[in-house]
Amino acid sequence: MPLRVAGQSLDAEIDDVQYDHVLSPLFLALFMIIFACFEWARFLLDMKPSPVAVTGAALLACLYAAFRIKLVRRRLKQLRTGRDGERAVAQYLEWFRSAGFFVFHDIPNGDANVDHLLIGPKGVFTIETKTLSKPQRGECRITVADGVVRANGRPLDRDPLVQAKAQAGWMRQFLNESRFKSPVQPVVVFPGWFVEPFDMKQAGVWVLEVKAMEKFINNEPTRLTRDEVKAMASAVGSYVRSQVKV
């Protein structure tokens, strides 16, 4: 689990205030409006009460609500797991600042995003975080063979190698358009999972447990000067700020 982030208590309080003071009164007002419309229809059309029809409609609404809530709970669990994984990785990557790196998170990219970006003397690295729920028992092992990533022997629903290469390609193009020439290394990290060694050079993507990143990056040659690093980071920072919705 990640450490708490700045403003997390305020985030929770904002959610509570929105629900208690905005959504709850809004739902109540909407319900009363619908009820009033129904009563006016009965009055104007001189309709007799029909509890059977109303009860049937209520039962159908309850079944629909239960179905939707079940789906939403599953989706919320997946989203929270992904969010916590990205925060844990982000907090680990903060250590690279002491090695002269600039660290960025959640960079918008059309309909997608770059989870994390490192720009430093050793080069440019885009990082795709894949947070998987661990089994209650047994191993947590990632294997890569023939271009297929498997978690405990089961292929993942989405190919993280393709995603990582796409994000690195986008970042490379962005830097080229900003008149910077630098290779971009795509990385996929699986927080808390052991990754079996494989030919990463042939795959074109590093697949790692996040704590192994320091060793891999330290083994890279120095590619960028301090001025180049600062200029690239400035360009990325300006782009990220321009994507903030007011």
C-alpha cells in the first residue's frame, strides 16, 4: 500500500461534503418531483390508484439498481487497486530526484496517459504500472514468453508490452517535435510481483518489479547533459500544465 498523499484527508472530506450536501438533497428533490408529477397525472387524468403496477415497477427498479451496484463495486475495486499501485510506484520513484532525475506522473496522452516519466542523465523512461491483486496463497510470479505476459500462468487481459511501447513512442514523438533527440525506454512495472528473467532486449521493453528499476537504470550509460535534462523537463512540464482543465 502507498503512503498517504498530500491532501488525502481533504479529498475524503470533499467527497463526504459532496454526497451529504449536494447529491443527497439532489436525489431527494428529484424523487419528490417525480412523485409530484405522478400525482398530478393521476389527478388530471382521474386515474385510480394502481398499487400492483407501481409495485412491479419498484421491483424492476430495485433489480436494476442491484445489478448496476454489483458492476460498479467491481469496477471501483479495480480502479482503487490501480490507483493505489500507481501511488506506490510514484512514491518509490521520488528517490530518483536525488540522482538528478525529473519525475512526472499521469501525463495525458489523448485517450490514454503515461503513468510515470523519468527524465535524467541516464535517459528518458516511460513507466506503465500494472497493479494485480495477489492471491491469498501461493506465488506471485510474472513470466514473459513469446511476447505474452502471464501472471501465475494466466495471460493478462490487455497486453502491457504493446501499451508500454505505444506510450514510449508517443513520448519520443513529443520530444522530437520539441526538438529533442533522445531514445525513450518503455518500462512495465508490477508492484509486489516477482518477474522471471527473460530477454528484455529482444522484447524492447523492461518488465520489472519496481524496486529493480534503480539497478537497471544505473547500468545505463550517461546520455544527457544537465541542461538537456532541464530543457526536456521544462517542455514536458509546460505540456502537462496546458492539459489541466479549468
